[in-house]
Amino acid sequence: MVSLEKENIVDFNGILDNYIENKSSSHEFERDEGIHASAIGYCLRKQFYDITNPIKPTKEVKRIFEVGNIFHRYFTKVLEQSDKVSSVQSEQKIKILVEPPGFVIHGTYDDLVRLKDNKVILLDKKTMKNLYYIEKPDKKHLLQLHLYMKSAGVNDGQLTYIGKNSLEVKNFAVKFDEKIYKEAIERAKMLYKFLKKKNELPPAEAREIQEDKWQCEYCSYNLRCSLNRFGEDDEKK
């Protein structure tokens, strides 16, 4: 006999949400006066909001991130057990100080992999619903990867895209390019200027670039941005 009474079941929704909430709270990384490496290629205005007046992520968004974390840990374990790999250094934090002093780019790279032939590769993993449209590395991911490569002092990187539905994998080898690294740094400096001004919003890049407009649909700051407001209080006016 099947019972639908709540008192007779394990409330996995509640248990899961509490677990993810406690986990995210205990591992929250300081973001004051800085930017996360994974955000460097995304819309400058969204980054501005994330730092100055962030909206707390919903339970649904936190679950999506947790799914990504699960896949990341699984593939790291697979790497560690490969006979082609000598060692794996995973989830190491990085900090890059940007001029003027006081502004920091921070982040956590996925895996620093040493192969049996002693070649060292900085590997960054990206999980997606499917990989049908993935034919080359995303520029946003290249900017992020170059910050990690520079910090780790390696010239060889790799972007690995993982399909959540089928575990399909697409790999792209990346050689360190100083131009891409400098572009990432320049974006950080531009954001810093707007953070110091405090009275001017950065450009809404996602709205202005046709291929990035899809980001607005999923952005927590869509309403605030469309009204050119600085924070939630302004939205209510």
C-alpha cells in the first residue's frame, strides 16, 4: 500500500535544501572589492550588481550549482584513478592583485593535472545540458582559464565540456595566450573603475551584444538592469 502522508516519508526536498544551504554558507568566499575569475567574461553590469547589491540565489539555482559540483568531483575522481595521470591537485584557490592596489581577482581552479610524461595541464570543467552546439571553447571560459593558468604558472590548459544527460565529453587544448590574459585583467580594471565611482552603472553588455542577450532571460537582475537602477530599493520607486 502506498501512502502519501507527509509524516510517513523522508522529506528529501527539505533535507537537500538544508544540506546545500549549510554547505554554501560554510564555504562562502569573500568578494568585497573583488571579482570571481569565473565571472570575468560575463556582463559587467551583472558583476557590478553581484558585488555591490547582490540578490540571494534561489533554492533552484543552488541546486543547479550543486549538480555541477557533483559532476566536477566525479570527473576529478576519474582522473585520479587513470593510469595516464601521475597526480591531480584539485580545487586550489587563487588570488591575483590588480592595479590599483586593493582590487582582487579570486577563484578556485578545478584540476592541475600532471601526466605520466610529466606534462602539466590546468584543466577546467564545464557541465551543460548537452554539447550539441559546442564546437569551440566559449570566450568567457577562455578568459577564466587564462587567469588560472597565469596564477598556476603553466602554459598548457584544457577546457572540458561535460554533457549532464549522457556524460558526453568534448575537450579543447589551450595554449597560454598573453593577449587573452591581459583582456581578462583589463575587464577587471574597468569594473573596478565603476565600483569606485559608485554613481554610474557599467554597460549592460548582455543587452548590447546580440549573441549574449539570452543571458538576460536568466539573470536575477533583469528588472533592475532594465530600469537602470542600482539596487532593490530603487526598483520599488
